[in-house]
Amino acid sequence: MSDYLFLMESRVSPDQWQMLMGVERAAADLEMNLYLVGGAIRDLVAGSPIDDFDFVVEGKAPKLVKELARRGARVLRENAALQTAEMEFAHGIPGSVSIARIETHTKPGATPTIAPATIIADLRRRDFPMNSIGISLSPKSRGLLLDPSNGLADIEKHEIRPLHNYIFFNDPVRMFRAVRLRARLGFTWNPKTAALFQSARDEGLAESCSGEPLAQELRHLARERNPVPILKEMEKEKLLRALNPRLQGKVLDWPGIAKAAKAAQMLSAAGLRAPSFPLFLHLVTRKLPARDKTQLADKLRLPKAERNLPQKLDADSKHLAKELGSRAGGTPTKLFQLLSKTPPDLLLLLMTNFSNKTIQSRLKTYFTKYLPLGANLPAKELQQLGVKPGVPRFQKILDAYFFASIEGELRTPNQQQKYLARLVQQIK
């Protein structure tokens, strides 16, 4: 294993590493050259959290997408013109699969004409050298680092440098990306990047952004662990008003966005991802008039389901808050059963929109007590008592043990051992 793959394995979660190896096996079975590129490699080298995984293949990307879907991955969106697909792998891990390509742009923001290319040509057509690094996951070159534009040096210098003079002209959405990465990584733009950005802003290129490319960049923003500093930088650079002229100043609910970001971090620590993109967009634009929200949804070409989700979540959260503050959540077992089936977006709204002390206390108990207990059940001890894992009986015993624990029936190690042994005898 190369040094970079060894570093990758040590930096990602076991679930992420398992996913990487699964994509590698699928590509190998199809005899396709596979590369992990872009943000994952940048963040690996920079020491930042690794959240997104972008794969590039030399060959027909839809073929690999179809195979990964057959093996359990979920296809979120496909772009036939660019031969790329946004995907959700096991455990909710986001990523993409794309063809190695070169692009020809006819006007700013237009869908480019593409042609298949080598991985080196693909890396050279990107935006910034620090995003133009790849690692081979192909059998004959596994672990080989590809850095044709010396992006490693830029990462070491904490500098964002353009690959060419047309990065913003060809694709104005990169203006949003340049600000997002500068704010998140704490890097600086070199003078050329700053000059190109200023020129693009003066020409109003940000306002020309629309459709799926812009929506996709905003989805990346929604997945950021701390989006508030990024949004503040985007407001400073006048990019938010490019989304809507009113989206500036007091129209932005900074306290509400910050509170939601803090709640999202608690959810993330529990293995839950929130907010979804529609809810994030709702939180950012909640003070805009309804007509402006509709115009922005049109600009992003959002499907009906994404447009309607925030309104449904608001209604559901009010109903759930009423349940949570009543006897429906009055016992530990009822509280766990109520919240364990609640989608992460609803949990986030409960944490941020309702100040009722009973609701907040019960949410805190769920996250700080019940979920940790559920993650540390005596599975090993149960195996030692002769119960095989993977069978329904095994999980039934653990479930019964868990509910007894949260009800306060198992306070000492002796009580825990005796109760587990009793469950083994009772549950057949």
C-alpha cells in the first residue's frame, strides 16, 4: 500500500474505507481504470475532514454507476451530457462517479461539450491545482499519486491558484467554490485568482449561474460542517445577492443559521446527517418573501419534492414537538421509540425551533444517554454466552437489554450480567 493510501485508511472512518474498497473492486471487475480525485485528496493532504469522494474512470462512467447501484449504492442525480452521477454509498456517504474528460465551453455557465480523455488531461482541465490531484485505485498503478499541476505545493503554501485564465469565465459557479474553499480551509487567493475573481464579478458572471451546476455547489455548502463563516464570506463577496438581490444584511437569519449548524454537528456526532439541501436552503432564505423563494427555486431548477419539503418539515416538526412534550415521550422507552424513527431534518428543527424545556431536555437525553448506550451493548458478552450474531434472536436480546438499561433497571455490573443471562434463557 502506498503512503497516501495508508494515510487515507488512517484518516477516514471504517465505513468510508469499506466504501472505497467496494468501489475499487467494482471497477476492477469491470476492468476499468479508477481514480479518487479532487476534494478528498486535497483534504487528505491538508489535514481537513474528508466527507466527499469523487471517482473518475477512464471509460464509460455510466457502466460503473450501474454496477455500483446493483451493489447497493443509490444514484441521486445523473448528467448524461457530462457522463457524471451524484451518488450516495452505504452509510449515507456522498460521492460521485465521472468519466475522465476534456471540456469545450462556448459561453459562461453553458453545459460544455465533452470528449473522453486520459486521467492526466482530466486533472489539467479543472479549476485549481489543489483540486487537480488524484490517486490511482487501478490494480497496475494502485496508490500512484497524480499531480500534474503541482497542487501539493499550493496546499503546503495554503494558496488557491488558478489552473488557467478562464476558470471563472468557463464556469462561473467556481466563484462560489473559490470563496467556500478559502473560508473553510483558511487559505488565501494568490493575486491572479483575486484578479480573475474581481473581473468575473465586475462582468456579473455570478448572476449567470443557474440550474444543476449552481444547485450542486450549494449542496456542497449545505454539507459543510460549519457553513456560517462561508456564508459570511459569500455575503462579503456579493455572491449571495447573486442568488437573490434581497439576500443580504438583516434578511439573513445569522443566529438561526448558527444554531442549526451547532445542532447539525450534534447530529453528525451521532452518525446522522442534517440538514438536507432543501432544509438548508430554507434556513438561509427563510426571511425572503415567498415570491423570491419561488424565483430562487426556479433559478436552481429544483424538483417539486425539494421545493415542498421545507413546508412539510415545518408542519411535521410542530406535530412532533407536541408529541414530544406530552406523555407520548414521557417514559425512556416511549421517548426512544419516538425519536429513533424521526428523520434527521425533523430532529434538527426540533432542536432549533422549539425552546420548550421539556422538549430540549428529552432531546438532550436521547443524544447524550440513549444513543451512546445503544452503541455499546454487550454483543461480545452475548456471543460468549453462546448466541450467534446475525440471527433475529441475537438482536431481540440486545433490544430487550437496551430498553431495560434506559429504564434504569440495570445499575450495577452484577445486575447487567444476571439480566443478560436471564434473557438468553427466556428468548429463544
